[in-house]
Amino acid sequence: MATSAALALPPAAPPARPRVLLVGTALAVAGTLMAFAGLIGVYLAQRHAVLAQGGEWLPEGTKLPLTPGTIGMATMLLSGVTIWWAVDAVGRNFRQSAYLALGLTIMFGLAVINSTTFLYTQMDLAVGSKAGLLIYAVTGAHLAMIVAGLVFAAVMTFRTLGGEYHGRDREGLVAAALFWYATIAVYAVIWYAIYVTK
Amino acid sequence: MAVTETPPETVDAASATDASPTPSQPTGLAAVLGSGDHKVIGRLYIVTSLILGLVVVGLGEAFAIEGLKPETLQIFSNDSVFQLFTLARVGTIFLLALPLVIGISLVVVPLQVGSHTVAFPRAAAASYWGWLLGSGLLIASYAMNGGPYGGSSDGVNLWIASMGLLTVSVLVAGVSLATTVIALRPAGLFLSRTPLFAWSVLVAALMWILTLPVLFGLIVLMYIDHRHAGSIYVGSPTALYPSIEWLFRNPQIYVVAIPVLGFFGDVLQTVSGARMKLRGVAQAAIGAFGLLSFGAFLVAPSEAALDSYLVVAMGLLAVLPLLALAGSVADVFRAGSFKLRAGVLYAVAAFLILLLGVAAGALGSIPDLLDAPTKAGSVSDNIFFLGVSHAAVLAAVIAGLGGIHWWATKVGRQPANEGIGMLAPLVLLLGAALTVIPDLVAGIVGEGLELSADYRGGLTGTNGAVAVGIGLVALGVLLSIVSFIPLLKRSEDAPADPWDGLTLEWLAPTPPPLANFVDDLPVITSAEPLIDLREEK
């Protein structure tokens, strides 16, 4: 029997709320940024203290070539473009473009890990000095952040492949992108504070 | 007939889609080990932190007794006194106060904000198991002669790793709690209408998220230094504890006690039965206290940093939010009534001890008021700051115990014993005052905290009071635990709302089921939805 009640539309969608994964990721990003603020702050304070006393910050014989760091910076910036592309493509339901963009982001992230580890082989810096300890701690922690960001992006890629995210819901990808942008921002600070100013 | 992109569904179909399948309640060991239920995780935190907390309090009592006659009493060997002192201090925060506060928050906050679950339940469960493992490893590291001032290299590595695990676990719990308050509130429950306890947990969690990662960064540095760099910087066993001393003094120590303010406001407003006209002031006060507890910038402190205008101003200003909160809470009694409950005694006791600590912290922040520290560059070696630290931690512990009592029908199966519950906070208040005040006096008269081979903290004359005080705190904790015994007993007629509550958690049955609420929540139009419901009737 087709009554008016039987043909009623489903209940209205609940009002939009802040999204749980996005909020949680934003909080995790805030915490991660604070961890790096602490680490880089200690690095700069120690470096300033040594230089203020007329000492040399980097141990004698240490080479800290700028090129791998700058290549890494450029690669990170490119990865920022590709992850933005991925989010945009999913929003428009251009799935092939989204897969390509996410794949490129992961490839760029792996390339930065490669350039940083290559830099380690070039700089001839022992961990047993205060400068070495702090540089390895800061850059090593950032490598860990890149790995975490890549895992996050990869998981979201697989979820997108599985059809979980689409034009009207791309929360997971936006969350992964947010974390990745923070990774890029931290690298930019490291690039300037450590690789450029030395 | 209107044409829509999505075909209209029948009411039956819509209802079928709307009614999500009820998850089955796990039983037995799976209900504990594999649970993502925020109440189960919270209870695990509460029980474990109370067990470990009694050990920590016992350790503190042993130090106080040794301080009575340091020359003749030898409770601790000369080799272990430094290490165990650091265990007592780290333990008060990471084994007792923080996990107790997290435990009660995990049980109560999702209920208060009308959520069926906590955000990221598996992460919340992981935070408990990570914290439990970290606590075990921390104690094991001391057992194998590790930790600060330890002689075993492996033991020191283990201590650093366990501190990292504890920190990350607290952070994960903080993210879970903060996300719950921000993103899982029902429509109508704006942040400005959030119950004060949930609001204070949000502020506390945000402050943990903004400050404890700095500690984690330091721990990374410690580990690399000690494991790979030959202990040239913060990884040296003698440098570990001084590097984290900023955690134990004001302003940073206050982050442990932020939920005390929410508990105080929530309980007193509930017994008044009235709406809080100055809710905005109360929320702003709690938020301001949170901001003024940001102490991570002291991670690499110097004498100049401690005497800076910022530190002095933060120390002095921290008193104002407490006074503003007390004023806005007192205002509700102009419209409401007053009923003396054990929860009120817990709340007032916790607030008074925190106020004592914060006022003392303000005094201690004034440069040159206290005698010069005995160790250059150390941030809390004056015993005065031990008193401030104890005040904040004890306030958090009293509020945590009070929270279990107040929300007993959500934590357990029945209300707690009200008679013993009335006595416990009074004993705790007296014990906390006797623990804190002698250290403040000793600090003012210039008796520094001497970590010599014999423990000589404080004044010999006043250490007797401290020993009695810590003993009373232990007694108060035990009394509270005794008053919680009814929580374990099943009851068919346990009230869901024994206090005529004002907020959503009192709509949940006793004990709350897996999804927290049986009936649909009311439409929320104010900060006191249960008053609205009563007025509708």
C-alpha cells in the first residue's frame, strides 16, 4: 500500500560536525610540530652558545654540502603539489589522476629519504660530537616523520583504491595531506637552520 | 511527484538503515584485553594507577622518614638514593596522577558530551597497554640499576625508552580525549555548553599535546646520546634528571592538575542544581590556567630564563584563573541550594590544595625571593618547588579519587559508600597540607634540597610533619578505595542519577552499556540539558 508515509524521504542528514580523523590528525600534527620545535630549539640554542663563545659549531673536517639538502627541499615541495593534486582529483572523482598523484607523492617521499641518507654518507660527521648528535637527532627524527607520512598516505591510497573516499568524502586523504604538509614545513625549517646556516 | 536524484525510500527501509546493528558485548578476558570500550579502558587506567600510586606514595613516605634522621636512618643505600628519588618524582606524575586523571576522563568525558564512544577507541586502548608496558619497563630499569644516576648502561637505555613509551601513551590518550570533545558532541552541545569537566579535560589534553612532545624530543636526544654518542650531552646518567626537571616545577607541573578545576566547577554546580550564569567566565578561567601552564620553553633553562619576565608573569598570573573560577562557581549558589556530598568535599579539598600550590608557585617565581639554588642551571632544586609540585600532583590525585566517587555509577555498578567517602577527602586534605606546607617553609628559610648520599631534603624538624602528611595521604587513598568497594557489587536498582545531575552522563544507565545510552538523547538547547528536561515535565 503506497501511503504518503511509505513514500517519505529518509531522515535528513545529521548536521555537519568536525570530522574525527581530521581533528585527530590535526592534534597529532600539532604535537609533532612541538616535538620538532623542541629539538630544533635545543639545536639552535646549543649552536648559539658555542658560536657566542667564539667556538666552531661543526667539528673540523665536517662537510655539510648544501646540494643534497636543497634537492631534498625541492622534492618535498614537489610532493606538496602532488598530494594537493591527489586531494583535488579525488574531490572531482578523477580517480586515475588521484592514483597517479598519490604514487608520485610516495615516490618523492622515498627520494627525500634517499637524499638525506646520501647526505649522511657525504658529511663525514661523527655522532659523538654535540653538533653531530643534534644534527642526526633532528634529521633522523624527520626521516621517521617522513616514513609515518608515507605510511599514512599509502593507507589512504589503498582506501581510495577500495572506493572509500570519493568526491563527497575525502576526509582521510585531507588528513594524510595535512600531515604531509607539516612534514614539508618541518623540512623547510631543517633545511634553513641546519643545511643553509650550518 | 517531485523527482529526486536519489530514489525515495520507504519509512521501513529508512528505519532499517538508521538502526545500526547493536554490537555484542564481549565477555570474559576478551572484555578486558580486547576491549575498545572507553569505560573498560578507563577502569583499567584507574585500577592500575591506584596500585602503582600506592607504591609511589610508599616510596615518598620512606624518603620522608629517612629525612627525620638522615645520619642514622639508612632506608636507602648510598648507591640507590639518587635513583629512587627520581623514581618517586617521575612516578608521581607518570604512574599516579596522569593515568588516574586519564582513567576517570576516559570513563566520563564521552558520556558527558553525549557520545556513544571515545574517538579512536583502539588508539585509546593502545595508550593504556603502552602505558602499562612503559610503567613496567620503567620499574624494571630501576631494578637493573638504571635510570638517572644509574650504573647499568642497559638500565639507563631502558629507562629512556620507557619514558618515551609513557610519554607517547599519554599523548595518544590526550589526542583521543581532545578529539572526543571537539568532534563527537551531538548537535546543540556547542563548546560553550560543554560540561566544565569535559572542557577542562579538553584544555588539559591540548596542553599535554603542546608540551609533552617537547619531552619526547628530548628523550630522542637522550637515547641517541646515551646509546650512540657516548653520553656527551643530555644522555649522561647524571644529566638525565636535571634535563627533565622542568616537568616538575611551575608552570609545567600545573598541566597535571587542569582537570581539577573542571571537577570542582562541575560538582559544585550540580549540587546547587542551578544554571551557571558565569559559565563563560569559568570556561575562560580554565582555558587561561591551561595557557599559563605551558612550561615547555624551559626545556633548556638557564638562571636568566627562570628570572625572565615571562616566567615571573606566568607564575603570578596563574592565581587569577583559580580565583575567577571560584567566583563564578560561588555565584551559582545565589540561585541554587547547597547539599553537602562527599563529592563536594573531594572537589573543595582538591581545589584548595591546588590553590595553595599555585599561590606558592607565584611566590616562588619572584626572583631572589628564595635563596639561590644550590646547583646552577637546575630549575627546581629548591625544596620549595618540591612543595609546589606535590601540591599540583596531590590536587590531581584527590580530584581523581573524587571523580571515581562522584561518577561511581558510571565507573562501577553502584554508588560509593558516602560515609567513608566523606571522611577520605578530609584525611587527604590534611595529609596533603602537611606534605606541602613544610617543604614550602623549608624552601623559604633557605633549606635547599640536598641530594646527598643521605637524603636530607627539608628541615629536620618539619620532616616529621611531612612523614605524617604522606602517611595520611596513603590512609586517605586507602579509605577512598574502601569506599569504592560497592562499585564492584551488582545491583538491580542502582540509580542512574544519584545527584540530580545536570549533564548528559546522568542519562546513561548504571552501569552504562557498550554504546552508553539506551534512549535517544534530548535536543540540547542549553548547557544544562537535564534542567531543560525537568522544566519540560
